[in-house]
Amino acid sequence: MSLGEDGYDEDHGLTRTRLPEGEGDPYGPRRGRGARGARGGARAGMSSRNLITVVGVIVLLIAAIAFANRGGGSDSGDGEKSGDKVSAEATAPSGVKPVGGKNGGIASGFARTEQGAQSAAANFAVALGGDGMFEKRSRHAIVDAIHTPESARHLQAKLDQAYSPGFLKGLGLNDDGTAPKGQTFVSRTIPVGTKATAFSESETTVEVWCTGLVGLAGEGSTKPVAQTWFTITQKLRWTDGDWKLVSSEQKQGPAPVSGDLRASSAEEITNAVNGYGGFTYAR
């Protein structure tokens, strides 16, 4: 087996999720965010119905909200031909090379195909479920990078209202979205599988089944890091040579039975979050 620099198996035509651990990798999480920070019930003092109405067309990690209530470019060489189809085997590799582009540190340059749309949806789910969504400046950059221009303009003010100081306080964060001194905010989304429920070369709808981590790791934390399971439905549109997000909706589950594992210490969780980079996802 021979692997190219982009992780593509030239002999067997297989490629899949790759680890961006190297220095300078555009997809790796920024180091040094440490105490900085999911997706989207309601926080204490904000009803579930009101919050969901506010964020209607975008993902606010359901786990984060439930957690707050607990109280304790290119469409050419990187993709396959439009006629190719993927079977229902959710984890089967497609043989398509991972995307090579980036936009604000987020994967870009997806193929104008059903597989390309699924890859885009998976990477967008990761971006929207990351800790960068909890600070205003990085949130605006993420929303602009992955949404159509019109959708981004309409979303920014709504998201600024949704990520209010009260909501952040319910998660144990400071008013600016940072974690208290000595603690690390954890917010990560990990796609488990994707499914296109509607597809054309201009618009598509993709469901992304995800698991995630959200919470505060550190001595004295009253909101330890917990796991969640949820499914995101994303509507995508082909815009300026790439797939862009128009809207997102989210529901809980499907969730498996929890394993009988010992919970790690806050120090172990903090070290893992700071030491393990994220992935770039390709269908």
C-alpha cells in the first residue's frame, strides 16, 4: 500500500478521515485555547421554547443546553463524478480524496456531488459544535466561513442574542465565553455517520449523526464534561464553487447504552483535549 502526502491510497483507492496533528495543519484546533470554549432545552432562566426559536436555523448543541440545566474549492480533482452513489453502509469508504482547501481553518473545496455534500455537512457540524462558537469574534468568523452570505447576515444577530451572558453563565463560563481561571471548557462534536436525504447539484439535505463532549474540566468544576448524542439536519446550497450552509436543525439521539467505564479525572480530560487534535471528515 502506498500513501500520498494527502493520505490517499494509490493502490486501493481508499481514503477516509485523517488526523491533522502535524504542525501547521489547517484543520487542527488552535493550541493554547486552554480555558476557552456545542450544540443546541434551555439554560436556567431561559425556556427551551424561546431558545430554540432564537436559534431556529442554526445548531446550538442540545447537550450544552441540557448541560446548563443540570446544575451540578474545487469541484474537480478532489471528488468523484456526479453519477457515483454511496451505499447505505454508513462507514464504508467512498474512495474519494479528502478535500485540500481551507476557509478560516475549516475544510473547504468540497466536490459538487452527494458525497461532497456529506463531507461538507460533517465538517460544518464539527465547526458549529466547537468551543469557538462561544466567543463572539470566533463565532462570527465560523458563521461567515461556512454559510451562504445571506444566511450568515441573518444569523449573526440571532446567535449573539442566543449566546447571551446568561446562557454562558449557565454553562459555567464567563460573560465573554471563556472558562473560569484554572478550568478548561470542552466542546467537541464528532460525526458518526452521514446520510443525504435529498440531493441535486444546487441544493441538498444531509443528516449527520453525532456524538459530542461538553463541560468544564478542572478542579472545583460543578459541570464536568459529559457525552451526548444527536442528529443534525443541514440544508446546503452550492455557492461560489463550494457547498455552503443555509440552515440547520437538531434533535437528540439516537443514543446507545452507556458503557461501564470509569470516568476520567479532570486533569486527564484537560490533557486529552489539549493533546489530541480534531479530524477532517470526508465521505
